[in-house]
Amino acid sequence: MSDLRDKAITLANRPYRVVVFLDKTTEGDSIYVALNPELEGCVSQGDTPEEAIGNLKMAREDFIYFLLEDELDVPEPQYLSSNTILTISEDMPSDNQSIENKLHYA
């Protein structure tokens, strides 16, 4: 593996927040979408929440790799306190800005 790929994997393993929600495909099928709010545009999907999260891990590694390759800054994870509770409404939109607006911090 290249040094750049190794660095991307190391950075991708930092504790980024993960948001998962149920959405519909254009055909109307249910699909789970996972994203890291700190990494705008880094999104994955899967038939189950676990699959979406697993796909997000791979997508995050590639996303960060290409940021490094283009010599762009890699956003830091935004840490949540241990007593933060996130609730996500069932009608989550599929764009990052709207999702951020729908997150509720207790």
C-alpha cells in the first residue's frame, strides 16, 4: 500500500459522527443511507443499517484519500459529549445541509 493510502486509512478511522436514516430509491424501494456530517459529500447506502455503515467506512477511506491526493484539508471529526443524544426524524432528506438541520441534540 502507498503511504498516502495508509495515511487515508488512519485518518478515516478517527471517530467521525455517523448518521444513518431510511430513505427511498427513485424506484420506491427502501434503502438505508449513511453519512459523516463532517465530510460533506461522503455518503453510502445499504440494504441494512449495518451494510450502509460498512460501505461508509470504505467510502470514507476513498474520500479522504482523494482529499490528500489533491492536497486538500481533511476535516476533523466533531466530537460529541458522552451525554449527547441524537434523534433523527423518519422523514430525513437526502442532502447534508437539510440533514444537519434535522438533527436534534438533547
